[in-house]
Amino acid sequence: MYDIAIIGGGPAGVSAALNAKILNKSFVWLGSRVTSKKVERAELIKNYPGLPDITGAQLSWALSNHAQSMGVYIEECVVTGVYETNGFFTLLAGEKTYEAKTVVLCLGVEAAKPLEGEEEFLGRGVSYCATCDGGLYRGKRIAVVCTDKAFEHEIEYLCSLAAHCTVFPMYRNYDIKAANAEIILKAPLKYVGDVKVREVVYKGGSVSADGVFILKSAVSPSTLVHGLKTDGGHICVDRACSANISGIFAAGDCTGRPYQYVKAVGEGNVAVHSAVEYLAASEKK
Amino acid sequence: MYDIAIIGGGPAGVSAALNAKILNKSFVWLGSRVTSKKVERAELIKNYPGLPDITGAQLSWALSNHAQSMGVYIEECVVTGVYETNGFFTLLAGEKTYEAKTVVLCLGVEAAKPLEGEEEFLGRGVSYCATCDGGLYRGKRIAVVCTDKAFEHEIEYLCSLAAHCTVFPMYRNYDIKAANAEIILKAPLKYVGDVKVREVVYKGGSVSADGVFILKSAVSPSTLVHGLKTDGGHICVDRACSANISGIFAAGDCTGRPYQYVKAVGEGNVAVHSAVEYLAASEKK
């Protein structure tokens, strides 16, 4: 049981992890990678105080380096669910689970809003986890919606199980090595079905499927944590970065504008300080 | 008339100034110096993301250097009053005044709470400004409470005017060159009087005075801005760093714990973004 689970490898996540380490808490840091793609792609950042005129790649390096210099490492995975039980939280990441007393969400803002039907059919034919649920679709028809080239090996794994696989690669330079893969270069619009998901609708057509895998680096906050209060896709937090669920905190772009690196690192700091206060108060009860 | 007046030279102020510059607003940055004494004295800062294991002096240099590299300079002064008139603000700093549509308060937390009687007798014998009010006490008895060696020349100026001057140096290594100065090495406890201030009470005694000068690098938020909502000395702000008075924003330690550099720079960024939004909305009216 960890004191703190931090989800997300962007600037807010780095700052949260550094502070969890400094404040001497047991913690796990989960995410798809250290610092986000968005940071790496930023051309020139002029307002990260103390580091004038740095590129996104340089900031990304500086943050990763800082974490490494303190022995702080991210466990690469995609957390797809956070469940509260008996005052603590269980996090689902592929086939692994983690338990923590508090959770700090640093999800960024890229976590696309779920499409129509996505949350409705989650667990009823819609899955975020190829390794968890792939086996259920042996010899069946599946569809895979993939937002990141990093997950191509999961597409290939799914294709190796399914009889037929319709793939929606939502990124550039796809290279999917699977004979039974049918590529559709259009964005899915919604998922429809009855008791289970039945088809993926895209502009100009639809494709039937027994199961739909949505492979993305982060799920939307409200999908990730049942009952989490959001507003326009942003997690509602107070000045202490506390969300509406006791023990859950959030930092960075996922809490709203301005989408700024320095705001994100500031909130990562605040969120972990608040988590530590929460832990101290819980122990006194 | 500036778009934004930023008060305070600590990390929050630096971040606010950088963002005001980048967002292309007309602004003035007022404070006692770039970065605070508190930063300069910090031994080792481990959680300023991107700058691992830096000393306070190094962070202070990095922030000042960043500001200078963008042509952003502080005007050294002590702002002692912010007054709202006709939807804009007038700032009083010694004998100078500044006008701005919005104000970003980055006052830090060192701004000591006013002593008993300080606010009551402000303008009735109590003054924050030697150059403004010194002339009123030619040939009279004054007391000077000084929190920073940087203001010693003001003590000497006041001594040159007054018949007798009781000095409370609240810092180390004082060196006051004035024959009519009587030094008391005790902290003042309160200011008492009737229609005007009459004496300074300290532990074990009191001293009478026609005027009392309080020389400090920042006045308390509620003294600075009449009607500003505070809680335990901290300025009450919302997630956008907006204070209870429209057009006034605050960032950094003055908004409350955690007192952390990275929280301060994050809020400096947020406060200026909010000020810019406020300006845009005001123009549409």
C-alpha cells in the first residue's frame, strides 16, 4: 500500500514525484512516459522561470534528468481505472494493480473526451487494455482505435488473436504488420450497440465488431475515476488541488487553463503537499 | 496608465513579469529588489523542477537573469498603498504614483502583520514613507522602526530632520550614523495614542514620539489595499488567483501555503493570465 500514487508523466507529474520523494512518502509514479509528447514538441518556451528560451526537448530533458538525479522513476503503464474501497484506492494498469491511500492525477489535457458510447459500453465490449481483454476475442471480429504509435505492438497482438481486425490509426506513419488488419483512415465518431457494443461508426460508414479496443495514453478523468467531478473535461479542484473525492488530488493541464508548464509544476507541488496533509490527518483519526 | 502593475520581486513577481512581457501588455514591476532575501538565503532547493540541487543564491540568479534576458526590470520602491478610483488603481510608492488597470500582488509572506495601533494610526502620526512625511517632523521627537538594513539611509535622513530619534533596528549589524539617535534593541509591541500616535511600547518600557516611521520592505496586504479580503494574513484568492476586488490578483506565498518557490512561479503565471483575461473582458464592455 503506497501513501501516494501519481498518475501522469508530464511536468505536473514530475513535480509531484519530486515532492513525494522529498517529503519521504512511499509512492508509485505511473504513466506512459516521463514528460509528455506535448512538452517535447514545444518549439520555444520563454516563461519557465529560471530556464530562459528553452526548447520543449530541453525542458523535457531537464525534468527527466531532475527526476533521475533523485532516483525517481516512472513505471510505464496506462492506468485505466481508479477504484475506492475502504478508504483507499486500487489502480488498474493492464494486468497489474496498485494500492494507494491517495491519488494525484496529472493527466494532462490530451486525454480526449470519450466518444459517444465509449463510457456506456466500457466493460461491455469496449476495452482500454489489449493484454487484459484480448483473449476474450480469439477468432472474433474486433476494431482497434489507436491514438499513439507507441501502442502498435498491442494492435499486432490483438490482430494475432482476432479473426479480423479493423484498425483506426489516429497518428502519422502507421506501420501495422498484420495480414488480417483492415486499415480505415477516418476518425471514429461513436460506438453503438445494444447490451454490448456492436459497431464503430465513422464518417461515411460503419464497421461491425464483437469487441472494440481503444488504445490511448490516458483515459478521460471521469472515465478513470467514477464520481470524479469535472467541468468541460477538466477536473474540478480547490486551491489545495483537492478533487471532490477525499484523497484524490489533481494538478496540471487536467485541472484547467492556463495550459502552462510552470502552472503545472506549481500544482504538482501543491497537490502532493495537500496529499501529505491529508495522510497526516487520516493517521490522527 | 499601465495594463498591469506587479508588486513584489520574489519568484511569483518574476514569473508574473515574464508573462506580462510575453503577453505583450504594458506593465510596471515594483518592489524592493529582484527575488527575495528569503530565496537568497535558502541553502538547497531540491524541488524546483528542471534545476536540481540549486542553492537559493543560484535560483535567485537564474530568475534575475531570466528577467534581464527579456529586458524586464524591477523599479525599486516600496508600494505603501493601492487605491481604486473609477475602475482603475493608483499605487503610492514614496513620492511617486503609478496608475494601472489591474494589480498583481506578489507580496511574499514576510510582510509582517501590522502591530496593534499600526493601521489605526496610519496617517495620524504613523508613516511608512520617510521621504514623504519626514518634513512634518522637523525639530520634533520621532521613533523609527526599521526591519531592513537597506533602509538605514532613511533612518539617517529622518534623524537629520528630527530633534530626537528613537531607533528600533530590527536587523543585525546596524550602523546608524546620527548623533541624535537613541538605539533600543527591543522589538516594539504596539503603538498607542489618542487622536494621534503618542508612544511606542516595547517589552520593558515605552518611548514617546510625535511621529512613528515604520520602514519595511512590504506592508501587510490588508494595509496595502483597503477592503482586500485576507485570512490569517493571506490574501484570499480563487483558482484563477483573483482576489475579492475586481482587477486585483495575487500570487505566491502571500496567497497561503505551501510556501514553495515552484508554487509561487506557477501562481505568478496564472495571475497574469487572469489579469489579461480581465483586461480583454473589460475592453468588450
